[in-house]
Amino acid sequence: MNKPYNTSSAPHIPARINVQAVMLWVCLALVPATCAHLYYFGPGILIQMLLATSSAYLFEWWCLTWRKQPIKPFITDLSALVTAWLFVLCISPIAPWYVAVVGMFFAIVVAKHLYGGLGNNIFNPAMVAFAVILIAFPQSMSLWLPPSGLMDAVSSINQHSLNLTELFFLIFNGSASTPIDAVTAATPLAAIQTGLQQNYSLSEVIENPIFGNYGGLGWEWIANWLFIGGVVLMYKKIITWHIPAAVLMTTIAASTPFYLFNNDVFMSPQQHVFSGGIMLAAFFIATDPSSGCSSFKGKIIFGAGVAILTVLIRNFGSFPDGVAFAVLLMNMSAPLIDRLTIPNPYGKKPKID
Amino acid sequence: MVNETLSHFHGGLVLRHHKKASCEQPSKPAGLPDYLVIALKTNRGICPVPTISVGESVLKGQVIAKPEHPMGCYSHAPTSGIVTALDHNPTASQDAISALCVTIQPDGKDQWVEPADQKKPNTREQIVEQIKQAGIIGLGGAGFPTHAKYLQVPDNNTALSRETTLIINGAECEPYISCDERLMLDHPHEIIKGTEWLLKAADANKAIIAIEDNIGGVKKRLSAEIKKQKIPNISVVKVPTIYPTGGEKQLIKVLTGQEVTSGQTPYSLGIIMQNVATAKAVYDAIELQQPLINRVVTVTGESIAEPQNYLALIGTPFSHLLKLAQCKDDVDKLIIGGPMMGYAMPSADIGIDKTTNCLLALPEVCTKPEIESMPCIRCGDCVKVCPQELLPQQLLWYIDGNEQTNDLEKAREHHVFDCIECGACSWVCPSHINLVDFYRFAKSELTYLDIKKAKSELAKQRHDDRLARLDFIKAERQAKRRSKTSKLADKSSAKAEISAVLARIKKQSEEKADE
């Protein structure tokens, strides 16, 4: 009884959650979509995961040492894992090994630590990495595998013949025993873009068997699982409904007029929602708190901005998908949006008379 | 004024209550401790002037300090005994700040002072005066002098026919604390009577006793008492148990749907709010003519073997209460108040004051965070729970960001002064940042800077005034000289001037000669 009591300030009971748990929940929410990816596009994603995660942690450790930050709390906060995981879900499962390494260098070293580390990044690290890869290695991003349902229809060679060893060769050596062109297919969005450039109409393009019922075959199910993972995050109160709702609703709202105007050239709203990265962005990327807006009004503006820019880039831009650029552009605007949407606190509401 | 349906405030938390253990038994008297340390200073920093000296013997209920300031409050001896010290000691307030205290050694007789034979008050002024004489301050925690709330009520209130509502706050939203709940169960009669007096003092039409919906039996008991006393304008309303629903602003929002405009008192909406314990103290003061010398204190926490509410004399040292409740010796934190807003005390030798509603002793397993604080990841959990609808993480960015972002004025723009320091943001923060600490710092720093700025502006004003004054004198002198020279320029006037001077000299020399 004689030792002086601890006089640290309130609250005196421990908090309900910590950063690590938040990140862990994000990872758990990504598991179903990752399984779907694994099912449709084969085990390539596992190799990419291994590559990205290990290089992310190597860079993380190096940056922390170099910045003289405490290693243990920051290495164990799982934020690097989330970054690596999100990045891997964006890249091609057969991308060469240096894609993941270069991507993680830009994500962890440039986007995260050069801006001050955890919580201080202005740009979403995974999207910075993805944008760099899109610009630096466009070739590797256009090489995707056909979804597993199409093994006979698309390529003469069964996709499942691409076993783990061959995948390793493909990723680390750039060559496989079978010619690459024989086993790859374009992503649905890329297929649409090239198809349109070759003056096919949209309805002709989506007759390609890589398209499914409402998005790309396989892709639409990954999107569904991402949606379910996102709902779990909302239920766990890790994210709020504002950004996902704003992104999805605005995607539909912004793409509908184009589609109605000319459905030969412009994709349908459901095609927009279930293709490419929009579902991932809605629940996992645009909801990144450090690089997004904080007030509820700001979040809705932020989400809407991401959606509008994505639709515009997809419809008129030179890249098949625009999610990464849309997110980065909105990241830039986030502080301004925040400044303009300071909520009126209790007792300072404008009087309505 | 009060809606039939309840409103709700933004955010808030659902916390584990931990109240049951301490609330099962009626409150017990804590008895006479070996010594009493009575802090004279109130929470608002105003210190009354002691009217006793060291060595003097005092009787129970005798005035030991008188206020000079209108916001000050009287202090009374809680028991009879000898004043053994009048010096600065740590007090039961934030940071256990040191203040003037009277130490009394009880003589064990507990002998009351001769009652002043006050009549029951008839007018509003008399009620308010008796409340003031009894040294009553808000017993909910903020310690605002009770009489001062009624000074806002205009004399012609009835003539203005302005609707006034008295809210009796029985919503103890902080976990662990159960003293008000126990008080409502043990003394419904006194609370209702006290409320009736307060109704008169406020010139109010009706009173609402607000209680949380998780406390069983209280509403029944209070309602039965209201029926028995036939006071139809007092009602009991249950409000949802969401922390911090017991906060003045939050409770007003819940009950009325209205918000108290920033910087104004609830009376701007025609509302006066008092704690239930204050109502009981008013009853004691008016009906029993006893000043405020004791209060119910919850002694609880995981380190306490027998959690219990005690009726303790003001000034009873914590150690006395801890011993009664069989405190174990694994205490890591000894907290006055609740776990969300309470203050951790450095020692158990401090005496309770009028606002000490709870003594919470927690062992290390309950207090230790599992990780140290991490950087803000801007997750926005704090925004979701803030009952004042602030942006806590933006505030942190401006108060504890880097050199480029630090800007306390921006924190002011983001309404840091509207923070009620409820601690909801700190509690939900996944990075375990003690946000409220930063806001307290920003508020005091901004206040300090404002005072400094006002001072320097005043000094600058004085300096400018002085320069202007000097300039004026100089200009005046120059004007005089100029008029003189211009007069001399003219020959006839120069002659007249010279002759006038000569005449003056002559007159002077004549006067000298006369002497």
C-alpha cells in the first residue's frame, strides 16, 4: 500500500480494440475473396502473396530501423500485411517476381515511410504500388489467366496443366514449358477496351467467354465475396457504410447515363460494379482511413469522387481500369474535402427558423 | 418543452456497468475517521476565506470558511473537534492539485452547533439564500455552486410566463458509480421534497427526474413517493443507458431534442439541471437546517473486497473508506470519479470533497493497456462516438501533429472548446492515444495565449495612447509658439506684446518693493 499509485489520466479501463485487431479483421474479410481468386485463377496468387508479404516486411523492417522507430509494435501491427494483400489482389497471378518487389518498395518505402509511417500516408500504399506497376510494367498487367471455368473454351491447353512448378518458372524465370500466350487471357476490362478499339460493339465483345453473367467470369464472384467481406467489416464497425455506399451508388449513377446514351460503347452499370477493382476499392481501398476523409459528409464526397473518376477513366481513358488513379486523385483532395466539411458540433448547429 | 418521445445524442458508448456489486446494500455510515481534511477551494478555483484558526475548537455544522466571491461557497465543520492545521494539501481534484485545507481532529462527541433558528423560506430569494448558506454545490461532479444557477432566474419570471423546466439528473452514466442510484432507493422522500423546493427556487413549471433505464426499482419508488406527496408536476423519465447520457448537454438533448448553444447555459433554453444528490442536500438544508457536511460515496473496484456505498463526512480521508470496504493491497490506481473521466490520485491520505462521488480502486490487471500508444491511423472511431460531434482525430492532428500541422488556432476552429472531456474517443482509439489529454492541453494553452494576447494588446494600446498624448502635447506647444511668433511678426501687435511684458515686470518689481 505504500508505493505511490499510478496517476496516469483517464480513461482508466483498457480500450476495446487495437490497431492490430483492426488490421486482422481487414485481412479476415479478404479471405473469402482470396479463396475465390484461388479457385478461379489458380495458385499463382499464393506465390504472389508470399513474394509481396515477405518483401513488404523486409522493407518495413528496413525503414523502421532507418527511421529509428521501435520495431516490435510497428512490425506486429499487420498494416504491411494488409497493404501487400490488397496489392496482390490487384495484380496478375502470373506477374513476374519483380512486380511484387517493386510494388512493395513503392508502397512501403515511398508511400508509407517517406510520408511518416503508419497513419501519416497521404496516398493509399497499395494503390501507389499498383499505379506504379501499371505505368512501369503495363505488359505484365495485361497477362492474366483465364478463369478456371474456361479451360477448354479459351485455350487449347488446359489451364490446370499450369502446375505450381510451371507457375514458379513463369514468375521467377519469365518462361514456362508451354508458351505464355497459350495460357493467358485478357482481363474483362482490357478485353472490352481492345475490343472497342478494334471497332467491335460492346455486345459483341462480351460474347467472349471470359465474361460471366454480370461481370467477368470469376471476377463477379470475387466481387461478391469482397462485398460480403466488406459487410463483415461494417458489422464489426471497422468501416462505416458511407464510403462503400457512396462508391457503389455513384458508380451506378454515373455509368447509367452513358449506358443509356450508347450501350454499344459504354458498359452497363452492373458491368462497372462487378468488374475490375471497384468492389475492392469500395470496401477496402477507399475506406483506408489514413488517406481518406474523416467526417461523414466528407466520406460520401470522397467515395462519390472515386466512383465518378473511375467511370470516366474506364469510359474515356487509355487504361482499362481507373480505380487506382481515381483513389490516388481523391487521396490528394481528401484534406481539402475535410476542411470544407467540418461538421457543426453540438450547440453550434445553424438555426433553422 | 420536453418531448413525449425521447431524442438521442450523437455517438456515445455502451459500457459494462460494474454497478451491481456496490449497489446491493443500502448505504452505510462511514463513521468518524481519525482526522478530516476539508479542501476549501471549489472545483471552479475560488477559495473562500477561513473563519477559524489553528487550535480553535469547532462544532458540527459551524461555518469554517466564508466566500467573498459571488461564485464561492461556504464550508462547514463536518463534526465537532479541534482545528489542527490550516495549510496546503493535495485535494480530491484533477492532478490532486494542492490547495488550502482545514484539518480537523474529531473529538468524538459529534456535537451540533446551536441552530440559527431559520424559518422555512417563503420567497425565491430566501430559498436561494438558504441554499447558499448551506454551502451546496452541484454534487454530480462539476461542483457548480447551486445558488448561482438560480441567480439567472429573473424576478419577474412569472410575469414573463416563461416556461422553465427543472431536470433532476439521476443518470449516472459512468461505470462503477452507484451513489445516486443508492440515494434514490434510500431517500426518495428527501429527493422529491428537495425537488419541490428547487421548483420554487427556479420558478419552474415542472421537474423531470431522469434515470437510466438499466436501474431497476428506482422509478417505482420515486413515482410512489411523488404520488404520496401529490406533486403532479414532477415526473420520472427513463433514458437509454448510453455513456455519457448523464452529461448535462447530452441529457438535455435526450429529453428535449434541443441543444444548448455553445457558450450558453441551459437556462437559455429555460432549463436548470441539478443532480439528485443536490436535491437531497437542498432538503437537508431547508427542512432539517443542516448544511452540506456529508455525501454518499461509492467505494468499489476490483481491488475492493466489499464494494459498498458509504455516507461519509466531507473531508474523510480515502484511506478510512478503503479500510472500511476492505481494500486489498494490489491497488494500481486509486481513482476519484468513474473510470472514464475520473482522476487517479497519488495517495490515499487525501480527504473527499463535496463532489467526490466514487472511490475506484483498480488493480493492474484492470488498468494496464495491452500495448503502448501507436500513431493515429485516422480510423474515425472517435468521430463515431463523440457525443459533441467533433472530429477528434483532426484535433489531434493540429495539436500533436508534426511541425507543419501543429496549429492550435486550427484546433480552435475545429471547436476544441466544445469538448466535454468525456473520454469516449480515448476509450475507443485502437491506437490507444489519450486524446482527451491533448484537448485539455490545447484548451489551457489557448486560454493562456488568449490572456497573454489580451495583455499585450492592452500594453500596446497604452503605448499607442501615450505616443498620441505626447504628440498632442508637442503639437499644442508648437501651435502656441507658432501663434506667438506670428503675433510678433506684426509690428503693432509686437509693440503691444512688449509693453505688456514690460508692464508685468514693472508690476512684479513693485510687488517685491512692497514686501
